[in-house]
Amino acid sequence: AALGINLALEILLRTSPLPSVCGRVCPGFCMLECNRSQLEGPVNVRALERYAGDHGEVQIEVAESRPERVAVVGSGPAGLSAAWHLGRLGYSISLYEADNELGGLMRTGIPTYRLPREALDRDIARVLGLGVRTIMNTRVDHDMLTTLTRDYDAVLAATGLQRLTSIDLGLDMNRVMQGLEFLDQARADSVRVDGEEVVVVGGGNTAIDAARSAFRLGAHNVRIIYRRTSDEMPAIPEEVDDAMDEGIRIDFLCSPIRIVRSGKKRMLSCQRMLLADSDESGRRRPVAIPDSEFEIPCDRVILALGQAADLSLLPDGSVLSRNQPLNGDGRAPVYAAGDLLTNEGT
């Protein structure tokens, strides 16, 4: 964080007049900790870094070329960060991506109103400017990963959370979409929901992004149902507030059961929940309230119930570790990074 704010301020000073902020770097870096909050207001470090990223230009000096070759699997935030730092250190980097575009979920799963594609493309160009080689449309599985360990001196796996959680709602499952699938189609302008009653199931950032995207794509009404309360909701609070300001309704302590028909109208049958003791995640466990079923109209249901890592590509018997590579059988070491390692889904 210290390096980040110092770099931000340095770039700002080089490129434009500095906004009206205090003249020193505070020991606390977030807005809640900054000691300026006790005076006229804290320094908005995030806004400074955003300004630096949008307007700053800096020439990066690459270290002397090294002979080692590294394969990076996945071009999301972790993969691109790895390529960036390893490239600066002089390593020869090959970046493998299953899609035909770089960026991972930054490109396919975050709406453009939150992350402009111009900004993403600009940062990716900076990474590729270090001489990073890209291999597109290449999905790395277990066998190919084994091959990479023979062809490279090290492999970094940054494939994120590829497995999507789903539920069976019975009738009309063709009207049920995964949130990330919906966001990708919205990005490609290949889906419309004009005049539809859209129900989004989930409480994370994907749920909020899907709901706000559906609103922008012409939905008549957008409703989020979440089985816990707002206190347990993992989505970014500002995004939740913005969604509600746009008129998106959130039903807390509510869980879907099945899609039913009421005449010609499609309905989603739901049930009320209450919170019991904490589960393994540390959050209170939702429990169904007997005889609490009710129905809401739905032309389309979007599921945003979470994701999990696909560990099938990793060496057999792998135990993920921040400090140790995944294999020690004489081939190149395999390291995990990003959400594949932490399962944080950020």
C-alpha cells in the first residue's frame, strides 16, 4: 500500500497538478484509518490510484534478460500480475489463455460501467509491452500442464474459480442462466431482457452486477433474492446501495425452491429463512421456515451462487500452499496464485 500511494503521488506530480489533498502520506492507508478523517476529511487513496492509473505514464526499466522460461496459465488479474512482475525481472514469459481475449473475468464478468474496456486494454498492453508471449484459445488441462512442466523452468497456475454452483429449479430450466454466462453475453451484446421480470439468486458481486446489467438491458423489473441478511452479504456495499438506488429490490432471508406455472405466467416459488448457528464459513446458517412459501413472477432466473476452483488440472495429490510448489518429482515446479489458491473470489 505504501508503495502504491507513493507511486500514485509521484505519477500525479509528473503528469498534472495535484488535487487538493494533504501534503504527506498518512500512516493509515484506507479512508477509515487515515488520520485526516479527524479533520476535514480523509485522503481518498483509491481515487488517487484510479487517477494515476487513468492519466499517469511511466517508463518501466526491465531487468537484464534471464535464461529461465516461465509458463503462466490464465490471463485474469493474478496471471497478468505474474506476467508483469516476472517480465520486469527479465524472465521469458508465455501466457496461456483459454479464451480468444485476455483479461479473464475482468473482461467477461465485470460490466463495462464498472471497468471500461479501454482501461483494461491499456493495462494489458503495458504487460505485453514487456515482451510477454501469448498463446490464445488454449485450455490447459492436467495432461497439458504436465507437458508444460517439461517445457518450462516453472509454471504458475492462475485459472481462478471455474466451477459454477447451480441448483435444479425443475420447470423451464432453459430460462435459468448462470450469472457469469449472462454477464458475458451482455458484454457481447447477445442477450436482451426487454420487458422481462428478472430474478437474480445470490448475494455476491456477480449477483449485483447481473442485476444491474439486466436493468440496463431493458428488464421491466429486477429482483434479487438472498438467503441471508444484508450483514452477511459478501457484495461490495457501495454496489448494493447503487443497485437499490436504481430501483432493484433485494429480498433478504429468502431462498428459491422451484419454477412453477400460474396460468400463462411463470413464477418462482420461494421460502422464507431464518439464521441459525454459524456454519464452516463463519456466517450464520440459513434455515427454512416451515409453511412460508410464496411466489414471485419471473421470466428469467439468473443464478449467482458462487464458484469453486477446478483442481483437476493440478498434479495428482496436490496440496495448495502459498510457500511451496505443487510437485517435487524432478519436473518444473508448479505454483498456484490468485483465486485458485485463496478461493476468495475477488
